Amino acid sequence: MSDSTTKPRRVCFFGIDGATWKIIKPMVASGRLPNLAAMMENGSYGVLDSTCPANSSLAWTSLQTGVHPGKHGIFFFREQPSGMYQRPIVSWNSVHAPSIWSLANEHGKRVSSLYFPMTFPPEKVDGVMISGLLTPDRNADFIYPPEFRQELEKAVGEVPSDNEPEVVFGTVTQEAAAKKLFETTDQIARIGAYAFDKQDWDLYGIVFRGVDLASHRAWCYQDPQWAKLNPAAAEKGKDLLGSVYDLLDAKLGEIRDRLDDETTLVVASDHGFDRITHRFYVNRWLVEQGYLKLKNGKIAWMKTKLFFRQKFHGALRRLRLLQTYQATMKKLGGGGNSPDMGEAMLMSLVDWPRTKAYSSFGGGEDIVLINLKGRQPEGCVELGQEYESLREEIIDKIKQYKDADGTALVADAWKREDLWSGPSIELAPDIQFLTSDTGVNAGGNPLMPVTSEPALDGMPAMHRLEGVYLMEGPGVVRKGHEAAKGQIADIAVTMLHLLGLPAEDYMDGGLLGDAFEPEWLAANPVLARTGNRGRLDFKKSDDWGSDEDAAKVAETLRSLGYLE
Ligand SMILES: [Zn+2]
């Protein structure tokens, strides 16, 4: 047994939000993506199943904690606190499990964590941390330690947050958004390279969100069916998504060039992607089924108001004044912990004392919430028999629901305890369903028809369960091996193992063992897990930050298409 096979290794993680084999494999076959291609040849790769539902907030949290949502407590970008109908935006303070960064620190390993979604506010790690998606904006304290920001500004220039509204397709023209996305990606890569070279780390990780951003908006251009209906637009945009994959592959190359023999490279995405064919307005369905009651007198007036609000906000967004406008409105007394007034308007339509069930008014969530007595302010459903039979009834009905063409829109539906387990289950939606893989996206507006085909200028693609993972490390990772399917919580356990550290006994993930050379694995057996189960029973803070910060994050999520 030589030293080199048993020495703990350094781990370098490169995250590509939203990457899918559906795009990577054909591009590799046509001679593109040379770095991902080289990793497939010199390493192991496979499908990485996301969380259910496949959303960046839960998925990146599972990747960084090694546990499923029932333990980490993140079920979407929103919380569901008792005592209020408003659902604040989550942050790292909402996460109920320790991060791989803090675990590595406890074992004396130094970390560099760059642009991981969900890590705002940044942890005080031994090493450095730059928070990613859900950072309010670049003026927030999203870099730890603060001196690292000054160091970066001196060495490489401005430090962008992963919340630059111009990068997000839909707020500016497509050309302008793409240009800004390329520039921001270059700058984040420069910061990543600087931290790689100048920081002393054992565990390094960086996440790029460009593929996710581009997939939401540009998936359609390379979709043959869509292209047939929109030939001019498709011709113009057909390589936009591919060019973003090319860009991230080049950034991966800059990292690969820096690797030594003692570092294992891990690449992963948090979920896959595919097109959207239908919108399913869950709150409208609940109205039609009699579970959600609206105040009839207000509807016509509200329709007009919403129509003008949409027009007005669209104009403000184009002028980049929307955030300022919303912040000002809040200061004048609007809002009050609700990150969006449009949602608040929709919710003011609801006749709560007569409503038994409702869904997200922001959309993007495949959920049904029960209006429970004692939990919701005007709850009317009794816990126990009434709650149980109501959930069963709704699950049965929603699974059977078909649109006018006879298309089944829901693939499956569960009571929360049948899908997840763990001490955070009380924070989960009462019913989670999964829309079918034909591409259904849930909407929140109860005044829309139950189903509709997406508008052409709307969001043409959404997440799918199957993401990707690749690993490379000579003598450690098998070469040219298509490895067994993994699940997203496996990444934390696998990275701990490469660092020579045990996993924690509460972790749901396992080792992605099929990717490793059998001799290396024999020389580096899985260590007994350490018993820290009690550490899941904590909540960091109930502080959701200022209304202004919440409005900024909500506006980003809306531009991304995660909220309406
Ligand atoms: Zn994502």
C-alpha cells in the first residue's frame, strides 16, 4: 500500500446549475465541450437524481448537507411559517442541517466556497465563502471574511453577486442579457481562479448558474417542434444555449489545468432540464373543486388591477426601476413581510374562513396547503380525521386530473410524510405533487384558466429530475466508466470520503462508490459514521432580513420565472 493511495485528497467541486446529459452528450458527440469530454474519458460519470421536487433551493441544500428536505427543512424558495399566510423567502438561516463546509472545518480542513446557491448569509468558515443565489445584491455582506472582498477587488476588480438583474433573461433584451451573462461568468471565473491559486484549501467549490439561466429562456430555440413554429427566432437563437455550455466548459478547463495528482475533481448539476408544454393553475383547480373560495365581489375589479399592474411592472422592469419602486412602496407601509404585492393582492381575494386548501400564490410549486385550524390565522380544517381525509381526497382527485385534451398533468402526489422524513417535516407543504414529465409548470393565479399552453415569450423550459455528475482523479476514479446513478445527497458524503473524513450518521446520502477504482476503495474503506443526529434539531434564526432585501430576492426569482 503506497502513501499516495491512502493519503486524504483535496477536493475541487465545479457546479453547473441545470446541466443535463440531454445537451452534453450530443455536444460531446459533435466534438464540442472538450473538458467535459476529457472527464468522461479519463474519469467516471453518471446521472445524478435531484431532490423531489427538482428545484435549486432544495437541491443545492441537499448537495451541501448530505440530507433530504425532511431533515434540512428547505422545500422551495419559500418558508411556510405557522401563524401567517405570507411565506418569506428562505436563506441559509432556514437550513436545519450543518453544511459540508462547517463539517470539513470541524475536522481541521480549510474551505473555499464560491457562489453556492442558498449560502446567504455566508457562514464564518475557516477559509472563504462568497454566497450565491438568494444574495440580495452586490452591496450585501455576501463575502466572508470581509477583508477577502477588499483583496479580491484589488486583485481582480468588482465582485458581482449571483443576483445581477441584467444577467437574467427577461429583464432586458436577449442580446444584452447574454452579453452580461458572459461578462459576469468571466468575472466569477477570475475570482474562482484567484481563490484557487491564493487560498490554502482542502475543499474548494464553485457554482456557475449560466446554464440554468440560459436553459429557462433559450431551451426552445433548439427544440425541433418549437423551431418549426418559430423558424426566424429559432434560427437566431439556436446556439445560445450551446454557447453557454461552451463557455462553462472553457471555465472548467481553466480549473482542470490547475489540478495536481492529489486533487479529485467533482462536477455536478442540481437538476436537469426540459421544455414546458402546459401551465397548471393549481389555485384555479382548487377553486373549481370547491376547496378554495374567492370573495366574488372583488374579482372583476382585481382582474383589471392585475392587468395594469403587470403592464406597469413590465415597464418599470425594462427601465430597471422596479426594485426601487417596490422598496419605496414598502417604506410607505405596503407589504409587511410579504415579498410581493401582486401575491398579496391575489391573497386578498381569498375568503379564508371558507377555504379548506390553497396552493402557492407565487406559482412554481407543485403543492397544496391545508388551511389548518391553529396553524393558519383563519384556518378552518381540524387536525386529525378531517385533515387526513381531506388530504386523501385531494391527492386522489389531483392524480386523476386531465386537461381538455385528456392529457394527465400530474404524475404523482403524496402526503408530506409519505415523501419525506425527518425533524423538519412540519415545515413541509401538506401535499406535494409532481407534474408529469410532458412539461407542466404550476402557476398560482386563481383567476387564470386551470390549464394553458405557455405563451411563446414566457418560460419555455423547467427543471427535471435527472442531473449529471462527473469525477476525475488518476488512480482514484475509474476511467471512461459510466457509473451507477447517484442522488444529490451522495455528493456531500463522497466529498467527505475523498477528504479522508467520515460521514455523519444522520446523512441520507451514500458514497458514489461505483465511480472509484476498486483498489483505491480497498485502501480507503468507508469510515464508521459519526453520531451527531441531534444536530438536526436546531433552527438558526427566524430573521428573514429586511423587506427591502426580500423584495430584491423575490424580483430575481420572478425574473427567473420561479415566481409569477
Ligand atoms: Zn438549479
